[in-house]
Amino acid sequence: MRHALHLILLCAVLAAAGCTEKQADGSEAEMSEAVLTAHHQLEAGKQYDLLRNQMRIAELYYGKSYETLKDDPSQSWATFAEAGYRYACLLNQRGDMEGALAVTGDMLKKAEGHDDFPGTVKAFLLSLMAECQLHLSMPEAAKQNFEQAYEHQTGVLGGEDKGDFNLAILCSNIFLSFFEMGEYDEAFKWLSRYEDELRACERLGVGDSLLLAEHNGLLALFKARHLQATGRAGDAAAVYAAIPRNQLVNPSCIEHAAAYLMAAGRYAEAADMFVRLDTTFAAVDSSRTTFDKISQGLAPRYVSNRRAGRIAEALEVADKSFAAIDSAIVWQKQHDAAELAVIYQTYKKDLQLKDLRFTVSLNRIILISAVIIILLIAYLLRRVFIYNKVLTKKNRRLMAEIEQHEREQQQAIQQLETASEEELTAEQLLYRRLCELMKQPDVYTDPDLDRSRLAQLLGTNEHYVTDAIRACADGKSVNGYLNEYRVRHAAHLLATTNDSVALIAELSGFSRSSFFRIFSEVYGMSPSEYRKEAKK
């Protein structure tokens, strides 16, 4: 009943926000698909909530609307706010406090820094979060959130005593939350704020006289219940007696009046008040009685009649209770079956729609992927073509340089061989002997050949060999000089045989691990590239 009161006022606020949003965004046809979907889901939830009283289906649609806009609520803050708040309220009523707390927390986080989020909804979200925290034994956090809710709503209004019914109802909800938890001192603070806002409504002429009368009746009943609970039975009775009976017409007022009379031990009057409740527009059709309604309605009626000594009336209520239990069992089964059928059909349609969307999306992805792959293959083929073209050009240039370098070396050796000994230095004479020795492949392809072994073959000192090579071979080291002969031998084998590269490396005096590196350093290309170019 508590949430039903302020939901009516909130609907007016949210409806106005929704109209403004539509005017700003354009016609419904121009709204995005997500906003349209969320809006239709919200309206479907209202139909089941307000008209058909099928809360689980309403919760399902409110949840869907909330989830549709959850990732980007800025598409429609009004729809997101209303759907999320209604969803959280139903979770709370169903006893899922953790779920309601998660939804309210998520909405408040998303609302931070966004002026388009309805301010009044934010205040009631904070209040609902606090109610959940009270039930989850988090009183301090609840008090802070109740205060924030009040401060936020007063901030939206521009201060206190502005005559706002939403703020008045917010205070009444907070009062009831603390009152039901037995926090009577904290409850009294909010009762005073509720009264102050109602007086401001009267002073500023906000609302019609009937609405003000109903709230004044509620205020007086809250005072009577609070006084009775805090041990001031006489004051409570005086406050209750002063309430005009024409203010006790709202079902909520009648329920609180009966609650006060039960607490005061005035069971006969309480029983009469329950009878009065049955004659209002809120009377419950027995064919739709639920166990909660039996507990909240028939059970207090039985207790009030029994303690008032009205045995016949108590027995009559007991008979009604038994009949109502049977009716509730039948109705609950039918109601649950109908709701489950609707939920099943809804999920089935959603799955079919998701499958269709998935198929369309998958086809699009496959088509786009195929186009991307074709473009990528074309790009790679072009890159390979360009690379091969550039590589071929580079290798041809390197081959020409290699041939030119070898011709120059051969000419230098021939000049050295034809020169007389008188014209040559000691180093040149030794180098000429070395060149003669190196005409034998078996010598330089020996992997164990080094400076010491080379000196032994020439019958001289190691240092003389090093100096001769450095002086006559453009400053090369002994290893560099030997590797050049080995690489030249390997290049000859690559060009004239089909032996594997690994075998040619061994035949040329190299280890497999060093051959590719040394060959590339000397010739500027890999052995495979050299073979390909040499055999053209």
C-alpha cells in the first residue's frame, strides 16, 4: 500500500518527463529501436501491474525494459527511471531485498552527473534502497540514505516547506519504515517532517481539499499509533478521537485506524473498522484472495472479534478464513499457471526473436568477414608481389656486386702471382703462398682449420699469417678470410647442385647454426635466395 501511494504521484512526474522527452526527441517513429522496445515493455508491465494484478509478469516486463536501456540509459532517462523504479519496487515487495538493492544501486550510479534523470525518482530510489537496507540489518546505511533522499528532493524543490506531495509521501514512507522496525525516535523525526510539508501544502493551496483531508487523516493516525507505541495511550486516544470520520474513507486510513485500535485493545471498534474496510472499493473478491491478504485481513478480524467477545462474528470470520484458504489455494494455482504460461510464451517469443536477430547478425558477420578476408588476401597477395619484385631486384643487384667483387679479388691475386719476388714485401710473399694453398677446397672446408693450423701448413708463425692477411686482404681477420672462401664454395654448390642447404653447410666447413648467419652477412641474402637467383 505504501508504494502504491507514491507510485501514483510519481507516474504523473514521469509522464510529464516522458512527454517532454518525446517532444524533444521527435515522434515515436523517430525514436530508436531500443527506446521503443523499452517503452512497449514498460507499458506491458503497467497493464499486468495496475489492471490485471499479475505482479510476476509485471516484474518480468519492468525488468526487460530496465535491462534494454541499462547499458545506455541516456537514450531515454524517463523510461529507464520509471521501469527501473517499478522493477525494484516489485522485487522489494516479493522479498528479494538483495535484488532490489542491486537495481537501485545501479540506477543511482548511472544517474550521477546526469541532470536528465528525474530528480524525484532519484529521491524515491534512495528511500527504497534504505528500506531494503533496514530489512537487511543495515540501519546506519539506511538512515544515511533516507536523509539523502530527503535532501535530494528538497534540493529539487529548492528548499523545504514548498508544498510538495511527493516530499510529504516520502517522509510518510520513511516514518512507517522506522515505525515498523521499532525505531520510534527516528520515526518521530520523519513524522514531524511529514506534518510540516502537509501544512505547507495547505498554506500554498497545493492539491485539492479531498487529498489534503485524506493526508491529514493519515497524519493523525500515524500520530495516534506512535503515541500508543511509546506508552502514551491517553494522548493517542485523544488524537484518534479528534479525527473527523469523513477523513477515514481511504483504505489506507482505515487499515491504519484498525491497526491503532488493535494496539489499543479496542477490539470491538477494530472489528467494526475491518467491516468498514470490506465495504470500501478496496474490498477483496474472495475468488482472488491470496495468503498474504488472509494474513493481513481476515486474521486481524478474527482476533478483534474474538477479543471483543463477539464469538459468533469470530466464528463467522474463521469460517470465511477456511473458505478463503481453499479459494486462495485454487486461485493461486490458477494464477500461477496463467502467469507461468504468459512468462513461458514471452520467453518463447523472445527466444524466437533472438534467434532471428542472431541469424541475421550471423549472416551479416559471415558476409562482412568474407569480404574482409577477400580484401585481406588481395592485400597480402599484392604485398607479396611487391615484396618479391623488390627482393628480386635487390638480389640481382647483390649478385652483380658479388661477381664484381670476386673478379676484383681474382685480378688482385693474379697480379700478386705474376709479380717478381723482388717487387713484393715479406707479407705479400707469404700471402701469395697462402692464396696458392687456398686453391685446394679440402683445406678451407676443414671445420677445424684455424690460425694455428694455417700457420703450420705454411711453415711460419701465427702472427705472420695474421699480419699478411690483414695487409693484403683489406684488413680481414683470419676467420673472416677463411669464411669468405667457405661461403664462395657454398655458393658454388648452391648454384650447381640440388643438395640440401644443411648438407652444403657441412660440406663447406660450417656448422648448421652459423651457416645462415655468415652467408647472409657476406652475400646480403639467404642461401635459398642465392640458389633461386643463381639458377635463373
